[in-house]
Amino acid sequence: LFGCDCTVVYPKRSKRDHFVNLVKQCEDAGVKVLDDVPTKDAIEGKYDAIVDAVFGFSFKGAPREPFATALKVMAESKGKGGGIDR
């Protein structure tokens, strides 16, 4: 995708058509879509950048699983990071 090797982690898939279609577009473009949150060890050195696109800017409260684990793994990784809502 635009010269990048991308992976999307989507552990709690929606059955709504809009989201199903977005996953299909990703897969059709060669973007890997993972159902499980990888461990910190599994991502170290594998990705040049990690983008937090989990909740957006209006999320409130403590995150529930599997998103709490995803946020922890992203925060503890040594790769370059950024957030869509930052």
C-alpha cells in the first residue's frame, strides 16, 4: 500500500457492513489483518512505525480487553509511534 508493508490489528471485528467492507478493502490491497494482538516480543524489530488508531479523541474511561493489551504493547514497543488522534 503506497510502497509500505502494512499490518492492521483488528481483534474485535464488527459485523456492520461498513467495517466488513473496510477489512475487505485492506485485504484486497494486500494489507495483512490480524485477529489477535501480537506480543511486544513479536513486534520488536518487525515494524518501522506503529500507529495508534484505536479509539479516536473522544474515548473516556479505562480501556477493556483486548484493547488494553494493544495499548500496552504499543506503549512498551521501541518502534517509532504516533496516533491518528494526536
